Amino acid sequence: MTDETISAALDPAAPAADVIVPDTETADSAATTAAAPLTDNIHSQRWQSYLKDCRELVNLVEQLEVAGRIIKVTGLVMVATGIKLPIGSACYIPLQDGGRVEAEVVGFDGENLLLMPQSAVEGVVPGAKVFSLEIAETLPKPQFGRPPRRRAQDRARHFPVGDHLLGRVVDAAGNPLDGLGPISTEVTAPLGGRVINPLMRAPIETTLDVGVRAINAMLTVGRGQRLGLFAGSGVGKSVLLGMMARYTTADVIVVGLIGERGREVQEFIEQILGPEGLARSVVVAAPADVSALMRLQGASYATAIAEKFRQQGKNVLLIMDSLTRYAMAQREIALAIGEPPATKGYPPSVFAKLPALVERTGNGARGEGSITAFYTVLTEGDDQQDPIADSARAILDGHIVLNRTLAESGHYPAIDIEQSISRAMHNITSSQHQQQARLLKQLYSRFLRSQDLIAVGAYQAGSDPMLDLAIQKRDAINQFLQQDIHECADMQASLDLLANVVS
Ligand SMILES: Nc1ncnc2c1ncn2[C@@H]1O[C@H](COP(=O)(O)OP(=O)(O)O)[C@@H](O)[C@H]1O
Ligand SMILES: [Mg+2]
């Protein structure tokens, strides 16, 4: 017998026909003659059944597992020794009561691993064992060999992504929070995502209708653009994001609620997003009371979900509330593992993490879909010099600033059109549209500058034609910029009204 016939005969999965009737054009004559009596060859049958038993025995053997030991737990960090795992991989510590604490490798110190728990560490004892949490290895298949494990992120845990998440609310680990039953794990992805070659990215060339007039007309958003929504608390960020989620023409909306209060999460889902918004959305909630690691993971997970939809060719709107809380979670972790603080208590790794997260969104390669992303940035006390705000402004393709004075005077959405800018606008809008938007901005600013003069009656009508026009258009402009929560303003309607106001 030749080598081929032996290996074919020993493989129980190979259909018998392959062995008996080899392809006459390619098989050599020795194989043809040897193959004929094979089915009634008693030795071959015995070998086959023996090898089948061997295979079953091999599968019964329990794999030897390497375990490390916990030697130190301080604050947020656990130190393990005796186990080597790559940074970013997951592990678990079994507890005496049968539960377990899952953790992630966030650094190392000599031979020791620094672990960050994903939940509370109650119950961990000195010397507790640490096991690697490898994702389930599939058995090697004869024709494919081992499944590929080329990259470190393939060793990391995978989380559910894909269509079956639509309409669902999940936590940062992909567990359902809405009580609507388990989430299918048919399609999964690691949280790291793939870096896109910047030269392969499709440019931003089409507009995305977000359903908010002031943004559609004055700060037009392109598909694949990444914008910041800068504001203090209570100025109307959540409401504005909810309006966009409900009225946008994007195919899918992914919402990451990171580090907000639990009550706000519920309010956002039930009142602001509403059932019709939720139906085409996926909400990932990692509120303030979960561990810093889970808050970071929530943001990565929401991005991974959006990436999967983009890969399917969909236009995704990703809403991340908030980027500041994401940075704060990273600060918490970095300080805990001993990184020195630099700017306003933020260690340098925070400023590396932000672009790494933001760069994953945007347009995919040509032929793929897009992720248009809105990140909220808290400007505490409306301070625009905050290091996170500064860093965010540099890495995003535009910023929408909400103004507290406007909000306080009942002007909603409180978008400060003077301070806001969409850097993609000039590439995706007509020159006529740009002119109209510029004129409206000029009139708005002109009136604002002279407001006090006009109020005290110091302005003489007729001395400044531009200001006269601004005064005349003032009510129309204010009305144009305001929009009720329940009102949708699509792109065409926004542009028509803009033309109307400045004509
Ligand atoms: N478009 C709007 N129309 C009317 N009221 C609004 C609008 N946007 C915001 N508000 C008011 O502002 C309050 C705070 O908004 P919210 O979005 O929760 O703020 P933030 O998320 O910035 O903390 C809301 O409860 C609502 O009363
Ligand atoms: Mg909010």
C-alpha cells in the first residue's frame, strides 16, 4: 500500500468511496491495485477500530492546567506569580464558595503578573490559584489543522457581536441586562479590533442625516466622521444624542453608556431612546458602579460591535457617553499599577488610549460600511482647557459645544454654533450650502456682539446694514436653531429652511 492509501484508510472521517475509486487521472497504478481489496481486508478494519478507540481515549484525558498563585491584593490590583500570560489576556481565580473572580492581565513586574479584577475581590485568599481563561479551543480538524492563533488578541476573550444584539441592552461582558433571555454567541469578536491601514480607509465623502436641524445645516456630519460633544453636566447631551439616535438615517445605532449613573442609563433607554430608537440599536451599559476595567471594556465592546456592523457594510452611528469617564477609568487603572501621573493627575497612558479607541471608528476600507461616532466630553465647570477635552479636540474631526447660558435661557439643543465646528463639512457640502451657513453664523454672531447696545437703545437703526439684517432675522435664526425633542428635521428640510432664513 502507498502512503496515501494508508492514511486514507486510517481516517474514519474519509468517505470509503475516495479510497476504492481513486481519480484515474492522478492516482498511480499501485494505489489502484491495492485499493480494491481494502474493504474486506480484516487487518485494515482492526486497525481502524483500534485507532478509533485510541482517539476516544485521547479525548478523555484531562489537560494539564498551569495555575499561578495570588501573592498580593492591594486596592484595585492583584499580583500573581507562577503563571505566564500575555498582557490583555483573561484569567480567573476560583473562590472557596464555588464562585470565581475574573481578571485581566494589565501589566507585569519581573516574574509577577499584575491583574485587574473585573468584579469585587471579596473571597480571594492569600495563595489562591489563578488559571488562564483561554477561549474554548476547537479540536483540530484533519483538513484545516489548528485554528489560527496568530495574534495576541485572538487569545483574548471573545464577545458576542452581530445582528442578534439589535434591540438589546447588554453589560460590558455581553451579558443581557434587559431580561429578554440569553444572547446568542454564534458570532463573536475580540475586543481589540483590527487596525485599519490609514491609506486603505475610504475618505469621508457623503453626509449623514442626524435629524437635528442645527447640526444638519450648520455642522454637517459626514459618514465616518468622529465628533466630540463638549458640555458640562445637565446641558442636554443625552437628550441631543437620543434625538440623533431616533432620527438618524444610519442603519444601526450602537450606544456605549460608560461611567454614567445607573439611573441615567435607565432614563436614556426608556425615555430618551424609546422603543422605536431601541429597535435598531444596541446599548452597552457600564455604569459608574462597575469596576474601572469593565468601564474600559464597555467602550471597547461597543466599538467592537460597531466594527462588526461596519464589516457587514452597514452605516453605523456610534454614540459614546462619555469619553471623559473612559479616560477616568484608564487613569484609575494606570495609577493603581504604578504609572506616575502627568497632566492634572492623568498618567501618559490615558492620552495614548484615547486615540487608540477613537481611531477604530470612522470609515472602513472601501466597500465596507462606516462608523460615524459621537463622543461626549465633559467640560467640568464649562472649562474648555481640561486635558481630556484638549486631547479629544485634537483627535476628533470636529466638535459640537453645548452652551450652558443657552440651555439656561431655554434654547435647546443648546448648540453654540460659534464655537462648534465640523471639519469634514467643506468636503461634503455644496458651496451654496456653505455660504448660507456662513452667513447665518455671521448674522448670529453680529447680533450677539451688539446685544447689549441694542438692549439699552444705543444702536441707531441704519448705521450698520449687516447688524440691521441680523436684528431683522434674529427671531427666525433662533427658531431655526431650536428644535423640540419630538421633532425630526431631515437633511432636505434643514437645508430648505436654512436657505429660507438667510434669503
Ligand atoms: N431639546 C430639548 N428640549 C427641551 N428640553 C431639553 C432638551 N434637551 C435637554 N433638555 C432639558 O435638559 C435636561 C438635561 O438634559 P440631559 O440631556 O440629561 O443633560 P446631560 O446629559 O448633558 O447631563 C433635560 O432633563 C431636559 O429637561
Ligand atoms: Mg447625560
